[in-house]
Amino acid sequence: MIWLLIASLTGIVILGLLWPLAQPVDDSRSVDDGDFYRGQLQEIERDRARGLLDAQSAEDAKTEAARRLLAATKVSEAPADSGAMAARRKIASLIALIGVPVLALSLYVKLGSPTLPDQPFAQRAAAPDENADLSVMVAKVEARLSDHPDDGLGWGTIAPVYLSVGRYDDAIKAYGNALRLLGETADLRSGLGEAKMAAADGIVTADALADFEKAFARDPKNERAQYYRAMAAEQDGDKPRALTLYRALLETLPPDSEPAQLVTARVAALSGEQARPVFDPNAGQSAMIRSMVERLDARLSSDGSDLEGWLKLMRAYQVLGDAPKARDAYSRAKTAKAGDSEALAKLSSAAKELGVAN
Amino acid sequence: MSVELGHFALIMAFATALMQTILPMWGAVARDPALAGMARYSAFVTFGLVLFAYIALTLAYIGSDFSVANVVMNSHSTKPLMYKISGVWSNHEGSMLLWVMILVLFAALVALRGGGMPERLLASVLSVQGAIACAFLLFIILTSNPFLRLADVPFEGQGLNPILEDPGLAIHPPMLYLGYVGFSVAFSFAVGALVHGRIDAVWARFVRPWTLLAWIFLTLGIAMGSYWAYYELGWGGWWFWDPVENASLMPWLMGTALLHSTIVMEKRDALKVWTILLSILTFSLSLLGTFLVRSGVITSVHSFASDPARGVFILGILTVFIGGGLSLFAWRAPSLKQGGLFAPVSREGALVVNNLFLATSAVAVLVGTLYPLVLETINGSKISVGAPYFNLTAIPLFVCLLMLVPFGQSLAWKRGDLIGVGQRLLAALGIAIVSILITFAVTRGGPVAAPLGLGLGVWLIAGSATEIISRCYRRGLSWKVVVERAFGLPRSAWGTALAHAGMGITVIGIAATAWGVESLAVVAKNEPLAVGPYTVSLEQAFKRKGEGFREDVAQFTVKEGATPRGIIESSKRVHTGREMPTTEAGIVTYGFGQLYASVNEILPDGRVSIRFYWKPLVTLIWGGALIMALGGAVSLADRRVRIALSAKNKRALALRAEAKA
């Protein structure tokens, strides 16, 4: 269907381009400067007749126009040679007939996405198989919050969603509002800390740590607060304290649960003299890394402008041993950065280096 | 389907623009009417294709088709329809598409209106237009393609920036672009003439309406941008010598010079080479303006493209068109037939002076705009050339030029009579001096420059009035005849007078800023605060909900003496969803002045920290610009066919014509 439309459009365009060549050459159309001044003379005469010019100035104007007419006709060109003209017309028609479609189609095949259909919003929103998209929920809650900004539960609901899709600043605000409206809870407080940490690219800042400490003081069993307090110590280079805190957390966790595995991995990494933060691939394929990578993935899917993010994502998948996903990330990154040659170059060299592409 | 078809149409437009470049130029050089005749149709076809692509993109915006990356980045399903449509050009890719659409629209208009134009001139003009379109279409397709698709379609777009949702911002870019791009026609005419080696009054007559049209739009665009900055940024200023503002001012200055030099060329067949050069330079500055805003080399509020690959591409375009245009000029200009000489004291002599001033001030602005850039490239130091530089360079040039304007306007063509003109302008000068003295007396102890500036504005207005009056009033004529003669004046005379008077009005508005008053205070309820001649007092501070935002409003009552003069309110607005706070300035107009309120903070105890400005006559700045544009429009409506002759030199000409015959 699309190709049919493209073909018709091409046809119409070529017809339009060749139209003038199909017309007999009309010599009278090749107006020269002389005609301009002859027209001017007539104009002056008309104006004089209508009384816009008095006789004297009309006469003067005509004199000057006539003088220029003489000058113009003096340099008039010789007529064209008709045999060469026919040859030129043939070449021109060929260029229009072949050059235009070939150039347009080859560029379009390289750049276009002819297989992708239009996806207007209304059509997608009405589609029955729309499986309660996260963004739909966000949109609905946002709409509700816009009418009821004092709905603490709404803020509390949307805050972790913002966090998971990478809208960290929005998450900080939402957690803040929820805390203000619902009162202090360890969960919300540690969520705020996590949002701040995520906004600071995974660094537990003093500000975020204060939140975790508050959450911990309110509920010493809060896992998130415990975990990030330990991570703060680890990032500060205070290994003994980090180990103590991790081990304390491990005691409260059900053994063999995903979080427990994650913490165990941290403990192992720290005791193995490898004080590296979470993104260290040697720390094992923990659920936490998975979830962070997925979060990054989700963020990049909605906003693909972050080149560093794409590079990180490719590396993460490759390190996690998920080669298909790494390749997928590479191809999506290329789509997102299409047209940005420098970014594409960086992507492709990184892909080669990582073995994602060859 | 329509998105992909639009993408294809855009690529196809590149191919047809290439045809439009090559075949007509070949036809023009080989003097082949058939090939030259292809120019018009290929211009129509290219315009049709770009329009198709533009509509396809707009439809994708209206329908919130988030399979298009550009729509995802810059739109949102809940945006009001108007901002979905203006969202198309609120971003780099879309605005470049708008740029090209205006470019090919101008080409199509030239093709449509080109009936009486010599075929070869038309063919080469459209060919050059085609070349510009080619370059920009390729730029869009390869580096800034708005039609790139996403396989994973996000459900919602990200373009929900409430600051950018503003009618001023929606209309301002198309206006500026119409101005920038309009000068491309003058450029194409210049290159066309250089290729031909022929240039004369015919050329000037065809190029003039396009220059005028571009100038009108650029004037409106600059005025609108300035007003937008004034009411939206909340600083109360209206011109910041920001690089992006300068980027539009430079082509305006050069374009104004061009406008005046084409008059000389049309009327007197002189200043030909200079006019060609100005055409090239004006469009070069327009391109530079596009470059300054789009490449992100300059960090500024407006620069939203920050991609070096694009910058390099635009630099290439600049090199080809500016360098190419100037090289062609250097090569071909000496072979052009020079126009006639003329006396220094004459209308054309005065226009040369005007041109020198305008071109010099454009260069002064250019240096101030580019110097920091160059310095940063060379040794990495970041400096900012601010208002002091421009006040010392460009402003004195403007002032000198404006003082001379009434003289130039009143001088006759060919050979003017300076003393006669001086006598005629005596009344205007008197009015200006008297208004300066009165203003000094009234505003004793105030700023010195303001009354002088006001006098300059009055001088311009009175000079324009003198010109009109002296052309229709003679002692002894009855009023009926005078009115008839006034109606009989060519529209271009009225246009000139209006445009110069409009400039005078703007100057008065600018001068009056020196009398502005600023009050910054924290006020409690009903506590009076004096702002210039007015007293404001806080009526109430309250919360309010609008569509998509809530705001804390501070409402003040305004009194002049004891007379109530209404209310003024300013607010802190928070847009829901994005939680982004903005300040909404409150502006109330009294006469030609404006009271401007900008709330800083509403304190918990109900007091309000607020900034008030009283700006007398400030609206004249933009009002004057509107009148200038109106003058341009009136001039455009003039049936400029006759070769006007000055009454004084009729006999001399007749004698010379006889001698020649």
C-alpha cells in the first residue's frame, strides 16, 4: 500500500517536472527587458489619460523610459539554436524521469521505515489489547493529582513508578508530597532517599543518607534503609562498617531470597578486598543489578537521547551475559541516535569493543 | 502511512530541488527557453512536496503519533491543540523544516509572480533558490530528520514544558523566518544577475517587493520577540543584546540598507554593484542568524540545538553560500556596467550616507556578537560583550543616522537643495527643540539623555510630517485641493513617511525607559507602595487553580492619587505533573505606559515580596515597530511603475535627451 502511494506520488511529481517540456516553445513568452520598458511606456500613457500625471512629467518620464529601452534592446541576445535545443530537452527529460525517482527512492530506502504504520494516540488508547500500560496509569494518576494536589495516596502511588521509569526529580517531588500529606513512614522516607540517590547517579549523598537514617530510626527493620546505609559506608570506603551493616541486614532477610543473594554477593565482594560499587560485574548477577539495568532500559526506551546511558546499558547486558539483549540495545541506540554521526561512531566502536557487534 | 509518505515527500523534494538548481541554470546559460521554462514548474513541485511533508508532520503532532521520535520528544497528548501545531517548530528539526518550507514558498511565489520577468533572470533566480533549498533539505534529511520512527512506541510524549506554551513563542519564529528567508530572494536575484552579467532598473524593480516583504516580517518578528522577552522573562527589560537577538538585528540593519539602495537603483540606475553586495551580505547575515541560533555554539536561552555534527554541516552551508556568493561577486562585479554618477547633495547621495551608517552599525553588532565566540575558540576564555559595548558603538551610529534621516527624506533626486531643505525643516527642528526644552523643564533633575532622545524621536516624526505637508500644501491652495493632492501622493511616499515616523515613535519609547521607576518591597495587606505616579496596595494573596496548573496570586489595587485605577495581579504558577514553577508577570497599560508587577514570593504570614516597575511610554517601542511595518506594507502597495522625476530637473533631462537624439 505504502509503495503504491509512493509510486503515485513519484508519478505526479515527474509529470509536473516534465510538463513544461511537453509544451511547444512559445517565443512570445521569452520576455526581454525591452518589454518591461515598453510596458512602462504604456503605463505612463494610461496614467496620463487618467489624469494622474500632467503632460510635462509624462513626457519626461516617457523620454527616460525610451532611452532605457534603447539601451536594453541594444544588448538583446541572439536566438537559440533549435537542434541543440532538442538534444538538451532529451537529456533534461531523462534526468527528471530517471534521476529524480532513483535518487529519492535510494535515499528513502536507506532512511525511511516504510513498514511502520502510523500510530496516532487516539487509536492506540482505544485499542482493546492495550494491556494497562504503565504510562496510561501514570497519565491517569497525574491527571487526578492535577485536580487534587492534596491526594497523598496518589503521590505515594506514583512516586515508586516515577523512580522505576527514571523520572528521578519527579520521584523526589512525589515522595516529598506524600511525606508531607501522609505523615512520616519509613517506607516513604527511604523511598525519598533512594530517589535522591538515583538522581545523583547512584551515589548515596549526605542528603540521601539523612533520609535513610531517619527511616532506619523509625523502623530498624526497613530493608531499603538498611541496605543503603551499608552502601553509603561502602562508598565512603568504610569497609568494616559496611560489612557489619550488610551482615546485620542479612540476618533479617529470608535466606535464598533475591535480596539475600544480593547482599551476600556484596559481603563476598567486600571481604574479597574488592571495594567496588554495585555496578561491578564481578559482584554477581544480582537481582538488584538486574532491576537497575531494567530501570535504565525503561528510561532509555522513553527517552533515547542519553548516549552515556546507552553505552552503559550495552555494557551491562553484555557483562550480564545477555548477548541478545545487548545487541537489541545496540540497535535501539542506533535508532535513537540516528542522524547523530558522532554518537553513532561512539556506539559502534563501543559495540565492537564489547563484542556486541563485529 | 501519512508519516512515511511525508518522509518520502521530503526526500523527493530534495531530488526536485536538485532539478530546479541544475536544469534552469543550464537553460539560462545556454539560452534555452524550454529548459529555463522548467524553473517555474519545478519550483511549484518542490513547494508542493515540502508542504506535503510539513502537513504530514503536523498531522503526526495533532494526532500525537508517538511512533515519530520528534513528536515524542516535543509533544504530549494532553497539550492544547494550538501548542501541538506550534510544537512542530518549537524544536530544531521541525523549525528547520519550517525554514525550508518558507524558502520554497518564496520560490513558488517568485515563480507565480514572475510573469513579466525576463525568462532568463527568472530561471537563474529560481535555480539559486533551488540550490539553497537543496542544501537545507539535505541538512534536514541527514542530520535533523523529523521523520525518524521508533519501533518501541512510548505511550506518552515528553514535550510538556509549560514555559514554552505561550502564544508569543508560537508566532514569533515563523515571523522571523519569513524575514530571514525572504532575503534569500534578494540573494538569488543578486547571484542571478552576476551570472548574467547584467543588472539594471528592471532587476531592482523585481527585487524590491521581495526585500520589502522580508523586511516587514523581520521588523514584526523582532518586535514580537522583544515583547515576548519583556513580558515572559519577568525582568522588565525588552532588549538584552543577546546573541540571538543580535542575530535578527544584523540582517535587519543590512536589509534596511538594501531596501534603500534598491530605491536608488530603481530610480536612478546607480549604486548597482553596491546593491548586489548588500543583497549577498543581507542573506549571509540571515544564514549566520540561523547558524547562531541553531548550532548551539552560543549558549543562550534560545539555542536548543547542541550537536556539533549539525554545526559543521551549517558551517559548510555558510561557506558555500556566503563564500560562493562573495567570490562570484569578486569575479563578476568588475564586469558589470556601472551606473551613472550623481551629485553628493541629492536624495541618492543621502541614501548612500544612510547605507554607510546602517552597514557600519551592522558590522559593529557583528563584531560584538562574534568576538566572544572567536576568543573562546582561540584561547578558551569566556567573555561576555554586553550592553556597554553596544551602547558605545552601535548606538552613536544609530543616533547620527537618525538625525540625518529627515534631511535625506526631503532632498530631491539628482540634485538637492540643502538650504531649501533646511528652511523647510526649520519648523520640524523648532518643534523638536521646544519639546526637548519642555521635557527638561518638566522633569528637572531627571536623566539628561532622555529628553534628548525624545527630541530625536519628535524630530523624526516632524520631519516625516514636513515631507508630506510640503508635497501637498502650497500657499494659496484650498484645503480641498490639499487633501486631493495628499491622496494623490504615491503610496511609497506615505510608506516612507510612516516608516520614519514609526522609527521616531520607537525612539521616544526607548528614550522614555530612562524615566522608568522600580520598587522592590515586601508588603503586608493594604500597605501602600509608591510606583511612579501610582500607589499600589496588596488587596489579597490567594491560591487559584487553572487548567493544568495552580498558582499563588498576589492581587494589588492601583490608585493614582485617590482615584482607583483598577487591579493588577502577578502569580507564582506551578504546572502539575512537572511541578515546574514559573512567574507570571502582571502588566496593566495606562496610556502608553505600563505598570509591571512580578511577584518574588508569597510569604507564609501573608506578606508578599514583589517587584514593581512603572514604565512610561514603553508601549511606543513596539507600537513604533508596528507603524514601521505598516509603512513597509503601504510602500509595498505602491504601483511602482513610473519613472518618477524630480520637478526641478525636468528641463535638464529634456535637454539632455534632445542632445542624445
